[in-house]
Amino acid sequence: MKKNKKRNKVLWLFEMAALCLALYLVVNARTDRTKPVVFEGAQGGLTSADSFTYLDPSATPTPDPNAVKWPKLTVEDLKEKRQYTIVNDDHLLSSAFKPDDTGKISGTNQLFDAEILPYLEAMLQDMRDHGYSPYIAGAYRSYSYQEKLFNGKASQIAMGMNPPVSDYMDERYQIAVAEARTIVMFPGSSEHQLGYAVDILDRQRTRLVYENMNKEFFAYLDSICAQYGFIKRYPTNKLLLTGWDEPYHYRYVGVEAATFIMEHGICYEEFYAHYDPEFTFGAYVKKS
């Protein structure tokens, strides 16, 4: 009888330990800051939402305007020519904005601005000619589609709260919205809506895990993109200026601007701010 009681007690302790472990795993999963990156509605690889504290000490400083010859552009050029349009949380596109015309990127169902498409196609062919296999993970997205992606991510985060939040009128839902803004671009703040931005991955490594990214693939792409008018829009070492760490995101700005930006290792915000004295960096930039 005593042996049975002892056995039952040991069994009970084992079950309690297993239950505690299960609860720990559930809580840990809910508080994990790692969220899926959204590519045209598909949830590929992982990135950390708290990576906004990251700062690469090797980040290239903005060139001294007195030491280098900047392209001869004016504020009017930047504001009137669509290739220079700045798009972020502080410079939103209208919900009604869409490219004048779009065309399909060869071998995909993805759309891109029709006028700029030949430059993108030529760049991708250059990659293929040199033995690489570029994969288009995302291109043009309408405002409504970006809104769908964003709301879906906010709802996913809200439902993962403890307790879950299903009512968007609940004040806690705003916490989910704030977190969603660090993972998916807010409607109107995505360059994809311009029709000038494209996410390019190596087809052999389409699951995006930063440390496993094909560095040779991107090094070559970075070396040729300016020839076709494209820049790496959100380089890792410029995270605190752009608000995003997306080394696979490329944007058309024209050959002249792209050449200067890529040669001097600056981000587009730095380029734009040089010409526009009223330009202010986003809320994600820590103010002194």
C-alpha cells in the first residue's frame, strides 16, 4: 500500500513537472519577439522585432558635401519626379495612388512599373548571366493589399496576447498595432506601392535567415544595381536612419542618384536630406 502511495506521489510530481514545462514553453512562445517577415502575403524567414537596437559600428558616414560632388538636383526635382519620391511613415502615399501602368516581371505573376520594368529585367538577366538565380519575393503592392497585410499581422499579434484581443476597439489592440508597425509597413508607407521597389532573394535560399543569406549573391547584386538605376534601399548598417533592416529590398531611383548612393554607402534618407532642408528623419530615429 505504501509503495503504491509512493509511486503515485512520484507520478504526480512527474506530471506537475511536465505541466510546468508545457506552461513555460507556451508563455515563452507568446513572449518571443521573433516574428515572420511578410513577402507579398507569404510568411518567409524570421527577423527580430527588437533588432531596432542594432547599430553597425562600420556604418558608412554621410559624405561631407564639401568633399564630394553631389548630383545636380534640386528639391523640385525630388518632389516632382516620381523616381525620387520618398516613402516612409512620415511621407505616406495616398490610398488612391497607383502606378500609371504595370507589367509582369518575367517568369512571375509579380507586377512592376511598366516604364522601369526593362531596367529591372536587364538587372535580373545580368545576375543569371553570372550564374545566380534571383527570385522575386515581392514587387508592386496596392494600398489595399498592404492594408490587408498590416491588419492581418496586427490581428495575429493581438490574438497571441494573454488574454487574446479580438476587438479592435480594445485599447490593448493598439499595442498590437504598434508592434505590427515594426514588422509590416503601415499602409501608405511602403515603397512597393510606388511600383519601383522589389524584394530579391537567391532562389536557392528563399527562406530568409539573415546569417544564412548568400553574401556572394548580394555582393554581386550591390556591385551592379546602380548601373540599372537601383539601390539597396534598407541596408542593415543604416537601420537607425531608415527604420528597416531589409538587405534584399531594392528601389529604382535612376542611374545618377543610384551610382552616387551606392558608391558612397549612404541610404536614401541621407541622400534626400542633403537636398531638402526641411526633411526630417522618422520617429524611429532617436532624437538627441
